[in-house]
Amino acid sequence: MGRSHLLVSAAVAALCAGILVLFTDLEVSVVRWFSCGPLSTQAEERSELCQRRL
């Protein structure tokens, strides 16, 4: 493998890691919205997930 192949592989790996982090953050936000949103029960609103604000 040449140096250019290593650089391309590193760039692709970094891009994949960035996409994974982005979708993980979005997933957490969506779960929090469904769990703590306007349709949630009082017990869900008092849960640790809803009390913790990031």
C-alpha cells in the first residue's frame, strides 16, 4: 500500500467516524424528544433522562 492509499483510507475512516457520531447524537435527541415531549406521562417527565439536560 502506498502513502496515498493510507491517506485516503484515513480520510474515509475519519468521515465514517464523524457520520457515526452525528447520527448517534441525532438518535439521542429523537429519543429524548419522544420520551420527554408533549405526549409523555408525568412519570416519564420526572425520569432521569428528562431531568438531565445536555
